[in-house]
Amino acid sequence: MFSKFLQIPTYPSLPFSFYQRPSNLFVSLPFRPEFPPSRHLNPHHFHHCSNGFPSRCHFCPPLASSFGNSEPLPDNQSELKEAQDAISEFIQEFGVSGEISIYIAANSPRYLGMLVDGVRDLDELSLWDSWRSDGKQFLKVDSVGLSFKEKVGYMAKEKGDNGKVAFLESVGLNLSSAMNAARYLSAETLPALIHKVQYMKEVLFSDNDNDGLLVKNAHRMMKHLSIPVDEDLQHTLSFFEKIEARRGGLNMLGSRDDSFQYLIESFPRILLLSVKCHLIPLVDFLENIGLPRDRFRNVILLFPPVLLWNIEVIEQRILAFKEIDVVERDFGKLLLKYPWILSTSIQGNYRAVLSLFDIEKVPKVSVGRAIKSWPHLLGCSTSKLKLMMKQFGELGIQNRKVGRVIAQSPQLLLLKPQEFLQVVVFFEDMGFNKETIGRILARCPETFAASIEETLKRKLDFLSAIGVSNIHLPRVIKKYPEFLVSDVDRTLLPRMTYLMKLGLSGKDIAFIVRTFPPLLGYSIEEVLRPKVEFLVQTMERPVRDVVGYPRFFSYSLEKKIKPRFWVLKGRNLECSLKDMLGKNDEEFAAEFIGVGRMLVPPP
């Protein structure tokens, strides 16, 4: 068995608090420690692995908000400058470039204030000499000869964090949290920590245009979770709750800088991850299973524990989905839709869901399509799924029919029974019986996931607006239920406008719609326009002929309309569109050719 995480004796949750984001700064990182590589996660490899620093790095901007634990800053601007210079020079001693050290010193005001306060205390109490006698080996000269800047530098050394507190404050942590984190990261070198933060933000938290989808998916995942959760999911939900409690709520997941800071707060162990030995291999692995690099954040923020896992563990979890024909290179798409799919809880429920559908004799191929399309199903308890299966059964939808329904609209299984019944009642109020409603469900299941007020009733209003009377509404819905989920502005109105431009009256259009509703779904460019042009230009018939026989648009132009027209034209015969197209080949041949089969001359 592989150990899922790095084995660390404690799992602290740091009380970080984050504030305003600063602007990016790009600077050189000259420090390049070299250590032996290792693939597996263990405590020793986190601090002994080559990090391969890139040439440039960026940080979060200065904090402008006030802090509850603020230390007094020097009133004298020259002292402030001296203190910042002291911190900058101190940080450079650990292999950090001058530009980065200047940035850190300028953006760690609480840390600077703490050092200055310590210097003032020793000055006021004349304790520098006794401080030196207490074993501060770095204090080499008599305190009388020390400048203010030198005293601040000595104070920074005395703290023993090797500059990590200042850096952590500069990227958003408040002082107390930065101090806690620095103790937690005592074995980490400052340049390695800087590089690690830079790598995570640039590679794992790159900007993308899908922040809205990330937040929407977080809400959806929580909404449809109805099974007991494992430790990883519980920690993730706690992470969501902490963000939800902040100003902006879960929308802050869409902020690159804020979300990274919140992640550190709830999952501090990520700061122990080795760039070379863990993060880079993990990035390569995620790309190999089909997850685009600019979408990593959408997975990591919605299921942070995966960042801590061994690759071998993830590979084992992926293997479970071979039963629904998910290959590894396409798993990234599934992971992007539902990051929790790797959790122990979801994997266990996956088995239960497959077993339920097997008992109900739902084809496995349909179940696979449903899960791949809407993997949130796997967070739903089988007891809830059974309730929806029962609702389907009452409308005559069972076994294979269930498979066809969930393959098209798997989200129906996530509805509450009362939500589904509201749509059933909507159709019953229109005069449909359960058998007819069941046929509508089988043909267009998406209808039952639609909003009654915003979608279904709006479509009925559309029909009324174009002149279809209430008495004919049930016929339109029965013949073409897909109409109910068609887009009014992008689909329905353009078709009505096209027919009006042909010279048809509103009354003509209403008649066409109620006698042949499927016309509402036909493409203008691919179906309507080519057939109208052939009707008018080649057949030399008026457009109004389609009013008497709108089914004309349902026949293939190349396979039926043109061949039959050329037969009639070759024999100098004329007939209505209905007589020309409404008969099967034998009937047409017998009436217009006088033989038992139809011969089609070339045009």
C-alpha cells in the first residue's frame, strides 16, 4: 500500500488572516541549491531536493490593511529606511537577491515593527551588554558602537527564523501566522521557500477565464453531496466554510491571490512539498491525464488534498473508472468536472451506484455516459437515486428506458422528487396523462430539469404570441417537446423572422407551427433556406405552398425532393407537395409512373 501523504507527525491548521493583494514584482533568484532527487514523499525529501529555480519570480503586493497585532513603526523616516536596509541585508545573507530582499523588507511592516520594538526595549533598559552575555554569539562588538541599523540586524538574527517571517508576511500572512508558519518550516531554506511559493502561484494557480465556473462548481458539488464524507472531504468542506465566512464568500475562490492565501491557511503542509520531487512530477502527471495546465487551480482549490497525494495513489483511484470506459488520458476532463471523484467516499459510493443500476437492469453503457457527463451523481446517496428511479417508474420509464433518459439528462437523478413532480403537474394541468408525460420524458428528458417559470411557461407565452391558441398548445408540445428547451432569442425568433421575410403572414406561421411543430428546430441555413430556394427557383412554386404542407421541410432535398420533382417534370406532370412527397416509393411509382417501382432520372 502506498502512503497517500507525506508522513508528518502533526497536521496544524494555521490561524492565517489575509488582506489586500499587492502588485507583482519580478526579480532574479540566484540561489540554486543542489540535492539528490527522490520521487517518493517522506519528511526528509522535502528539504533536500534540487529546486531548479527559474530566472524570474513574482510576489504578492504590499499589505495596506491594518493589523490587530501591529507593532509600532519608527516615526523617523531615516530610522525606517535603516531598519528596512537591515532586514534586506539580513535576508541577502541566505542567498536571496538584493531586489527580492528589498521587496520583502518593504512589505513586512509588522515584522519590521517587532524588531524595532525589541531594539527600543533593549535601548531603554540598557540591556544590550547583558543580552550579549546571555550567549548571543553574533553580537561581536560593544553595544555603544552599534548603529540603529546594526541593532535591527542583530535583532533579526536573534529571532532565528532566517528571514522566513518577513517573507511570509510579504505574501499576505499576518505577523502571528507568519511566525507560526516559520517555526513549522524551520528546515526549509528561505530561497527554496520563495521559489516554492512562486512556482505554485505561476504553475498551479495561473490566471484563467473560468473563475466563474470554479465557484459555480463548488456550490454544485456541495449541493449534491449526500453521503458520509472521509477525512479529505471533511477538510475540504471546512476549507469552503472558512472562505464562505469571509467577505465575498466562495466567490473569493475566483481570486488568484486570495485563494492561494486561503489554501495555505487550511492546508499548510503544501509549503513542505518539494518542487522537484513532488510538484513537477505531479504537474506532468495531471497534464498527461488530460488536465490543461491553466485549469489546475479549478481542481486544486476544489479538492486541495490531491496536491499532497503520491502519484501512485491517484493512479490507483483512476483505475476504478475503467468499468465505465474512462481511459487515463481522458480522466482529466472528469477530474475537472468533479475533483472529489478521487476521494475515498466518492469511490466507495461509485461502487454502490453501479450496483444499484445493475439491479435495476439499466444498461452499463448508459450508466457510464451519465457518470462521464455528470459525475456529481457519485456524491448522491443510493437512497436518493432510488427515489428518483421510482418517479421515473410511475411514468413508465424503467430498465433500458431509464438508461436512455439518464444518458441524455443525468442531472435528473439529482433532482428532489418534489422538483420533478412540479413538472409532472405542469404537464397534467395541460391535459396530458401519465403515459403521454412518460413519452415526453423519454423523448426530451431535459424538459424535466427546466424551470417552470423561466423556461417552460415562457415557451408557452411564445406560442401564444405568434398566434397559436391554447387549445393547440398540447398538440405542439406532444409532437415536438424539444421546443420547450429551445432558446427563444437564438433559435425560435430567428426562424419566425425568416418565415416572415419570405412573405408569410402571422396567421400562416401560426398554422405551420401548430400543424408541424418540428419546424421550430430546423436550421435556417442547412434546412429551410436550401429547400425554399429549390421550391421557388427550380420548382417554380409559391412560398405559400409550404403552408398547406409544412412537412415539406422534413424530407431530404437530395434523396427525395429533387428526385421526385425531376420524375414529375420529365413526365410533364404537376401535383401538390403532399401528393409528391407524402407517398412511399411504391405508391408514388404506381400513381405517376405506372410501374411498381420508381425510376429516378438524373436531373
